[in-house]
Amino acid sequence: MAGTHTHALFVHGDSELHRLPASPKLGALGLFVLAVVLTPREAIGAFGVHAGLVLLGAWIAGLKPMFMARRLLIEIPFVLFAIFLPFVGGGERIEVVGLSLSIEGLWGGWNIVAKATLGLAASVVLTATTTVPDILSGLDRLRVPRLITSIAGFMVRYLDVIAGEMHRMRMAMLSRGHNPRWIWQLKAYTASAGALFIRSYERGERVYYAMTARGFTGRIPTFDEKARPADWARALSLPAIAWFAAGWGVVAG
């Protein structure tokens, strides 16, 4: 592993997906999501193929259905938005159990839910089988600008530090008998947010000076495994099927 920090979404395992280097998995995810986006909304069969590929990846990784379901809860706001589309959409309408629904709105809601769910589920499989340091290293190998990966790496590494500062500040408030429960009692939290920003800025400055004193040149060294052609072939086999299904959906439509 390229570093010791892991992400809350990572699930330890020894599956084939866990063993694959990060760069082929990232490339496969990008191609798969692009295939899903380009799939016509009327191609129900193609979406079924995409869903089967995601389920196959989750099965190979040994991810349990409840784990996947919990991670997908983050898309609830998109689902709620999609539910309203049939009611507010225009065009031809259809009666369903006494409700007048827009046909265009129904297709639009389906399109949002299907594509968002598939993209999110594929991302869950990736993050569950790849640590954050490996993901960042894979992005480096895919020639993502170094500035972006460096900023993302520092952000991930110091989220725990900032969360620890927030916890200590909250414990200090509680030990002094202040436990706000209502919105008009949150003045202390707003003041704490300012103090947290100052502390985080000062700590980041001290860390930067310490790193430059030790020869930091703007890039964190990584020790990730270089992908072989066989790794790319295995990783790209699933998005290749997705692209075939998307093309079939376009032709059939």
C-alpha cells in the first residue's frame, strides 16, 4: 500500500479486485460511467446489463448487499428530486392509480435514478477495494495534474486531524456545561468554527515548513504497484461489455 492511511469506505479483503493496481480500476470506472451516461434512457435492457456488471464486481470483491445498500443512501436527495419530475413535467400525461403523471417526467426520473445509482454503486466498489493513497497514486499514473492529487492527498490525510480538533473543542464545551440543542444556542459553535479555521491554518503552515525543511519538492513519494497489460485487460473487460450494451441500446433505439 502507498501509505498507511485508509479510508472509511475501504473494506479489507484479498479478492482479485483488491489485488488489482489502482490505475486500471480508475480507468475502468471512468469508461463504465461514460458508457452508462451515453446509454439511452429507453434502453432498459442495457441498464440491466450495467447493473449486472456492478453486481458482478461487488460479488468478486466480496461486498455484502447491506454494505452496498448503506453506501447508496447518499443518493436519496437525487431520488427525491426524480420522484417529483412525473408530477411537474409537461407534455403527454398518463393516469397511474388515479394520479396524472407526465410521461416525459417519468422517463426523466428513471434516467436520473438509474444512471446515478449505477455510477454511485460502481464508485462504491472501487473505494471498497482501493485505499485512498492507492487511488491518488493511480491518478498520478493516469497523468492527472499533480497539483490536484497533492491537494486531495493532503485533504484526506488531515481530515482526521481536523475531526480530532473538533472533538476536543466539543468536549471542552461539554465539560463547561454548554451543550446547545437549539439553533438559537449555536453561537458557541460558530465561534468554534472560526477558532478551528485558525488552528487548521496554523497547523498546516507548520507542517508545510517542516516538510520543506526535510526536502519536500511538491510531490509526496508513492510506492504503488505498476499495472501490467494483463491487469488492464482484466479491468477493462467489464466496461467493454458496458460499452457494447450502450451501443446496442443506441442502435435498438
